[in-house]
Amino acid sequence: MKIITLSGVDGSGKSTQLALLKARLERSGYKVAYFHAVEFSLANRLARFFRGTAETFVPGKEKAVTEASWFSLLIRKAFLVIDMLRFRLLRQTLQRREYQYLLSDRFFYDSLINIAYLGKKPHPHTPIEVFLPPVDTAFYFDATPEMIMMRESAPEQGPAYLHDKDALFRQELTGWKMIIIDADRDKDVIFQEILNKIQQ
């Protein structure tokens, strides 16, 4: 089973491209699984359950958290390790069920970046990176904050938030072996580039 991940700041077009890719692969006869790191997160699932919104997760519509206490960050890190271990079990299950692709809208890369942002760290390195599950292809959607803010569903956090997240991502692109996609272009052009990359 091939694992393809789409990462990037809020509003960079990940969900749109994942939907296009999933539809194309399924039309070609492949069995495709969908994964969203935020929806999968055990901590977020528990939080939604206690808020009474366990069944209302909508990709791309989740509310971003911009501040967190040191204790909250500690809990987030602990849950993230648990989630990465849970993902390994999920992968084994999907392989037994003969899925050929798993497409991830956000991945644990995004979770690590978010923890670094909330912790006001100048770089996202953390020991829990050793638990990162391996993937086959990791894309980073390189969209300029200014272009994102011009879109219909612009993130409410504003351009400074996007700049800060993007700066953290850029420190890890090489280490995480991410393929950079110019996400400021037309969605059909972006989609064709993604297809070309995964077919190489």
C-alpha cells in the first residue's frame, strides 16, 4: 500500500487536491483509503465528543488553535505519540484489506509543526519525530499567505499566522523529503503535477 501525504498551511488547497486524487485513483480501479490527521487525533476526537460534536468533523473547517499552555502542549505531544503508534495499526489493517493507496489530508508532519508553533519554538525539531511513520510520497503545498487570504475561504487567523507556520515547515522540507508543489497555480495544473509525481 502506498501512502501519499498532503501537507501545508491552512487554505493551501490540500483538501481540494486530495479529493481530486482520490476520485481519479478510484476511477482507475484502485482501492483508496482516506486519512486526516486532525480527524484521526485521539485528543481531538475526545474533545469533539465532550463538546457533543463527535460526528460533525469537516476537513478544512476545523478551528485552528493559536495558543496553548505548557501542560496542554505536553498532553498534545503524548497524544501525538499515541496517534502515530495507532496509525501503524491502521496501516496494517488497511494492508490486510488490500487497499492500494492511503491518501492523507494533513499528516503527522502538520501536527509536529502545530506543536512547534504553539510552543513558540524557533524550529520544529522534537524527540518524538522518531515515531513518525514512513510514507511513500510527501507533498508540501507552497502557497503564499497573500494568495491564500484572497481566497473565498481564507483562514481567520490571518497572514502572520500563515507566515509563521510556513517558516516552520520550510526548516523540515529536506529532512522530511517533501516534494514542493507550487500551490498558487490553477487547481487543474497542480493536480496534473501531482499525478505526474506519483506515477514516476
